[in-house]
Amino acid sequence: MRLTNGWLVLAGLMLLGFLSTSVARAADAPIELIEARKIWDEAPHNAFTDLVRYRDEWFCSFREGQNHVSADGAIRILSSTDGAAWASAARLTSPDSDLRDPKLSITPEGQLMLIATEALHDKTEHTHQSLAWFSGDGRAWGEKHPIGDPDFWLWRVTWHKGKAYGIGYWIQGNHTRLYSSSDGKRFEPIVEKMLGAGCPNEASLAFKGDTAYCLQRCDGDPGHALLGVSQPPYTDWEWKDLGRHAGGPQILLLPDGRLLAAVRLYDAKPYTALCWVDPEAGALTEALRLPSGGDTSYAGLEYREGQVWVSYYSSHEGKTAIYLAKVRIGENGSSARE
């Protein structure tokens, strides 16, 4: 059928209305904070968390140290069967480095994988090296495996169809590198230079089908977070400016296909928030501000039975401590429910 100019205009308006409605539905979908509680504050500074459900237990990882940047950083891992009572499951230390930003994932073989980056005390050859450890119970951890390239901070990995994907950012430069691995021990670059401007650093990946989404922090000018979208083999990426600065990004695909993120946002002061991510509109829409402030962010996200569990750290009550929040997620255009 031949379309006149009038029909083309009408079709365009209908498409715009559909996209606007989809964004509004995501933004309006109710999110309710059920509870937020402190679960750990034993070190002078407790920060940079992640969270995973593994073999009917919850595991939360984070860094302990004297302060936000100190030479004594160690990795603490907590475990809980119910999310209420938490106990120390493991503590990993290094005499030669500050261990930072521990992240958890589950390998296709059913092992718990921990990655972190060591900020080396001896900076003669290089300053940073990303590492991986593996465990069958979250308590006994094997030897460390250097992963990625020296001085590329491989900040988080996401498993998809038997492969681990992660973005490393160059400590001494201004670009990121996309890596993949079949075993979690040997990472090879897929894209040598993924982003080369804007001071890109921390990034989180999520997969919807074979479509990859990357929530990317940038600290340059204007310092807005970016959303990247790519199809296999993930060598070409399309980027959208999300219009606001967002730190410590973590992105989660919900069972209904929506994308939810946890980030640090800035109003008069910084705080940790959950936000809807709309790939079509290139929008990051705040949905829920968590009890937080000061030194805060670096969340872990896990979906379970209509709720999102969130680990994060904050200093809003004085001491920088680890918190766990439970959030009820409503469906598009519906009331929040279990």
C-alpha cells in the first residue's frame, strides 16, 4: 500500500506515542521499599559490595579497610540463609596490595566466582592487576588467577551462554576494553578500544536474549552515564547519553524484560538509588531512593520471588557500613505485589 505524507506523519506520531507510553509505564511501575537494615560494620571502613544467591544461601562480598583508599584493603564475604542473620564466611587478604571492588558470579559449572582488583604496593612494573578466585561453598577459596591485562581494571563479569563478559578500564589512560572468557581464568579482548573518550571506567553488563546492554560510568565532561547496546559478536556498540552522572553502576534484567539499575546519584548530596533504564529512549529514571548518603553506592542486585534484594554501603548513619534492602517490584501498570 502506498503511504501519503499524511499517513507517514500519523504513523510517526503513533510510534512516538507508543514509545512515550512504554517509558511512562516503566517509570510509573511501583517500587516499594520493604526494609533496609545494616548487616555489617566491624571494620573502620566497609564498602563496595556485591550480592548473589548460591546453593540456597545468600553471599555478600565487600572491601574492609581503614578508609575509602588505604593500603590494607581486604575482602570480606558474608553468608546468610534467610537474609536476616549474617556471619563471616571468608576473608581474603594480600600482603602486597589493597584488594578492591569484589564482585560475585556463578560459573556454568556451578562454582562461585569472585573477582577483584589489587592496587599494588610496588608500582615498579604496573599499578593494578585484576584477579579471580573460585569456590564450591563460598568459604574455601582456591588460588588467585590474574585476569585481563595489567592496569586494566576488570570491574565486573556477567555470564551469558557459557561465557564470561567484562569491561576493563585503563587505569593510566582514557579507554575501556571488552573481554570474554570461557573458564573465568583466561580473558581475551573482544574489543581492544570500546570507548576512548569521556573518562569511562566502571561498567555493568546485562543480556536480554542475545542483546547486550552496558551501563557505563563516565567522569569526563559532561560526565553523563552512557547506555551501550550491541548484538553478537559484540564488536560494534551503539551508545546513548543518559543525561546524568551515575556512579557504581549495576544493571539487572527483570523476568518481565525491564532493566533496573542501582547507581549513585547526586542531588545536593550523593545517595544510592534504583532507576529504570529505557534503551529505546536512552533514559535513566529514578524509581526509589534508598536510605543512604555521604560515602555510598556500589550495589549488588538479585531478583527473587517478586522482590529485588540490594546490597550497598553508606555512611548516612555515621560509620561507613554495609546495608541490605528488600524492594517489592510491581508489574507495568499494576499494583506492587509478591
